[in-house]
Amino acid sequence: MEIKLHPHATNRLAERGASQEEVLATLEGGERFPAKHGRIGFRRNFSFDGKWNGKHYAIKQVEAYAVEENGWLVITVIVKFF
């Protein structure tokens, strides 16, 4: 499956704490769920065991919101730490 990242998603990766590889893995092997505006959400947890914004977290959850457009076009990425 072809996966492309919208420039908005690419620009947000570093500031939100995700990598392009994690986004691709999320679409390829994550949980799929319906999202607003006809989009599809993908969610996957990753082992993190590190610091983000001065706090230690064990898990990083990557959510990618995409539309089907000759494969997938990822519109934005959200990252949560637990």
C-alpha cells in the first residue's frame, strides 16, 4: 500500500515526538477506526521508556489521520505519552 504524508503532517512530526517510520508502522499494523470528516484514524502503541518534555514515559501512542487517495494520504499525526 502506498502511504504519503501531507506537508502538514510532515511538519508536525518532530514537534509532536513521532518519526516517519512510526507513522508508516501505525498505518501498516495499527488499529483502524472511523474519524471525523470522512477520514480514517490509525492508532498504535510503541515502547518508549524515555523522557518527553521533562517527564518519563513508558509508552508512546501514535495516531495518524488519513484519507484514501491512490493509497493513503496522512493529513495529521497526534502523539500521546503514557
